Amino acid sequence: MSTSVWIGVAVFAIGTYALRLGGVGLVGRAGGSSVRRARLVTAAVAALLAAVVIGSAVVDDHGFTGVDRLAGVAVGGLFAVRRAPLVITLIAAATTTGLLRLGVAS
């Protein structure tokens, strides 16, 4: 992996930690429901993680990764949202990507 990838991972890790820490620090200071704030912080962290995943799925060192990887990530995301077991999710995503790369599912 290149140095820029590790820098990106570190920046996103620090950002995620800062969002969590910021949510904890705001609990006693801001008005409103603490449940609502907790949901907001959780949604912000999920959005940050989704941005990393989508960025990794679409762009590689040499440009656009192709439809096959993007479709595999989309299938994996769909299975994850539907709360399928992790093994089934990984198999479905890998199968989708593999079939598209072979040209079987065209």
C-alpha cells in the first residue's frame, strides 16, 4: 500500500474518533434529547465510513476501478443492510464481482 493510502486511513480514523469524542463532550452542553444526539453522532460516523468505502470502491491508484468492483460493493452493502450473516455477505459480494469480471453475468 502506498503512503497516501495510510495517510487517508489515519485521517479517517482520527475523524471518526473526533466525531465520537465530540458527541460525548456535547451531551451535557447542548439542549435537546441525548438519544437524538447519540443517533446524530452514530449517523455521522456511518456516513464517514460509507464515504471511505465508496471512495475505495470507485477509485484506485490508476483511476476508475470499473463496474465490477462497484457492483460487488453494492451487493455487499445490500446484504449488510438486510443483516445477512457476514459469510453470506462476503460470498455474495465476491461472487458478483467475480462473475462480472469473467463476463458471465453480462
